[in-house]
Amino acid sequence: MKILDRYILLSYLKTFVSVFIILMFIFVLQTIWLYISELAGKDLDVWIVLKFLWYVSPRLIPLVLPLTILVTSLMVFGSFAEKYEFAAMKSTGISLQRAMGSVIGFIILLSITAFFFANNVIPYSEYKWQNLRRNISQFQPSMVISEGQFSQIGDMFNIKVEEKSGDRDQYLKDVIIHKKNESKPNGNFTVIIADNGELASEEGSNTLSLILKEGNYYEEIQTKSAAKQIKSPFAKSYFETYAINIDLTELNAKDVDKENNLNNQNMYNISELRVEIDSLSDSYSKDIASYTKNMYYRSGVEKFQDYKIADSTKPQSINTILEIYNPVHQLQIVKLALNNAKGTLQTVDAKKVEFNQKVERLNKTEIALHDKYVLGIACIILFFVGAPLGAIIRKGGMGLPLVVAVLLFLTYHFIGIFAKNSAEDGTMHPFIATWISTAIMLPLSVWLTYRATTDQGIFDFDSFLQRIGRWLGIKKKKKEKK
């Protein structure tokens, strides 16, 4: 490697490492801010929190790495142009492409590494992070109870609260509890409703006390006599204070390293994603075919084959298709059609939601597949956006280059987010949604590289003003002639 190549590459690497560490630190702080509610107040060891951040860090690389390359390219090559180092290189016959040669090699190597990182490391870290996140949620029972939805604690209780408060979320408001019967665990025969409640437990105890206040207790009485059971007997009582003791032995035995049965598209590598896409596509096609066949059978069309068409006394002109059948069959056909129409509308509404969920899952899986390839290509393209742009604006440091880089990256990132959100519901094809932001940056990188190579600015104001002057001059001459 020549001295010039070594000098440019070392300058780039020093800035790259510094920018990467700073940006990674910023994004990790943002992650702590997002998940602080899941970590705070649970008496977690420091190493568990560090493990949480260690597993969540790889999923930040698709954001941090492209932004680092863009910022570093702008800063380094802007600094070279500002100090007239590029001018010195060009005076000796070294072009911009030749000066970028060593850095281009590094970027290509980095892109290949990013591809394998996205395909192997990120899925593994995502799996470990999701497992750790679920296990951490078991450390404090109040975290298991979510606001506005039923949450299961143990095998016997389903609890729903509208609001939690207190320093440990121990105070509950509008509590609804479904308690299962030990003799018949498959049914919820006991319902407890209270205006407010409190979670209380001694340190080191495996028993959680739920103290309810101002509520009602409803219980369906199960009898052996079928005749009495038809009357739905029940017992109802009002209480001012009612305490429920819940065994937390299983919850307290939770291990942060326990492997849960979790899977989603972010935990798969490319080969697994391809298999998953084929499986989901086949399943979706079979469900559509099965549903279509089922609706055809339910329509009763096959029954029409047994119906006899009216004899020779049928009218010469037919207004509706029903007139070709006998009057008795006409009535049966009309009733069948009305019942089928009502049933079809109900099943269509239910199946529509189910099919939309399957389409969304399939689209998310395809997006995850293309994201593996996009990361490496985006690193190369954003380098060819930042490097020539830095040479054009001729400004280094953390000022203007950082502002320009952030604006460009936000544009690139937001276009990708909006496109992927549109692709999830089928509005846009997943392939187009994943690659559209990179495809937009590609012509920009080519144009900027051409402008920087030919020593042209982004916008030539002098040429523009000259054209305006020539146009105005032509207009003046025409007026003088007239």
C-alpha cells in the first residue's frame, strides 16, 4: 500500500471509529429510555442490565452503520477538500476515484461483513434479547399485570386493571378477576369486581396478597342435577375488604437465561426466512382454496342439480332464472339464498381479519429477508453519497457535514419506514418497499460522484445567472427591434 493510500485510509478509520462509538452510545441511551420501565424497580443485578444492553445492541447496527459511513465520508473528504489536499493530489495527476481507492476497498469489505452480521449475529441476538426481556418481566408480579387487558397470574387467576399507580405499581384501580375452579379448571365460574386494590408481599415471600376494596363477588353454583343447572344458580355478595393470596413460587423461580419458545421474522437467517416464506405462502394459498371450496358447498348450489326444471308449460319469456323451476323449488331457493347471504357476510368479515393477519405476517417475513441484503448495499451507496458531497462542499469537522449527513440519512430512513409500513398491509410490494430508499440514493450517488470528479459544484449559480442574462438580453433586443 502506498503512503497516500495509507494516509487516507488511516484518516478515514480514525474518524469512522470515533463517529461509530458516539452514535452507538447515543442509540443505546435511546434504547435505555425506551425500555426503562422494564428495567427499573425490579432489583436487577448490574450484569443483567448490561446483558440486556449487549443483546439489544446488534439490532441497532442497521441504523448506526449507514449513518456512520455517511457522516465519516462527509467529514473526512470535506476536510481533505477544505485543506486543499485534493487540489494537491489532482495537481500530481491523482483523480478523486484514485484517492478513494483504499477507502472503497474498506467499504466493500465492511459491506460484506455487515451482510454476514445481519444474517447471523442479529437473529441470534434478537432471540436472546426477546427471551431475556420476557424473563425480566417475571421479576416483579405487578409488571405481569398489564393495564386494560387480562393478564394471567399462576394457573387460577386472570386479572384486568384499568390503571396502576404507586412507586411499584402496587395500587390498582377498577379490578376484574376471573378465578378458575380447582375441580373444573376449564371454566371461569367466579368473577370478582372491585373499585380498587393493592398488591402487598413481604420480602422473600412466595405469596402475593391482593387486597381488594369495595367490590362484589359473583359465583356460579355448579349442581349435579341438569334440571337445576338450567336455571343458572349463582351466589352474589358485597365486600368492603377482600384478600386473595396468590402463590408466586413459579414466578419467583424464573431464570433470566431460560429459553422460551419464541420466534418471529427477526430471529431467522436467510435460509430460514426462505423456508418460512414458502411455508406461509403455501398455507395462505391452501386457506384461500379451502375457504372458497367451503363457501361453494355452503351456498347449496349442488342441491340445484336435484331440482327439476318446469315442464313444457313454462312461459315463453323468462324474466328471472327462478321461473325455470317449479314454484315449490323457487321458494326453497329463495330461502336458501337469504340464509347463505347472511352467513356468508358474517364469515367473510371474520375471515377478512384472519387473512389480513396472514398477509401481514408474510409481508413482514419478506421484508426481513430483503433487509439482510439492503444493509450491505446501503453502506456502499451512502459512501458514494457522502464522499463526493464532502469534496464538493469543502467543509470538514462536526458542523455543516454532520447537519447535511443527518438530513440525508433522515430522508433515507423515513422513506424506508413509510414504505415498509405500506408494505405490511399489502399496499406496496415488500421488495419495492425495502429497496426504494436505497434505489433513490443510487442516482444521487452517481450524480454527486460525477460532479465531484469534474470539479463542479452541486449547483452552478454563475452558469444559471449567465443563462438568465442571455435570456433577458434576447428579450431586450427583440423589444428594441420592435
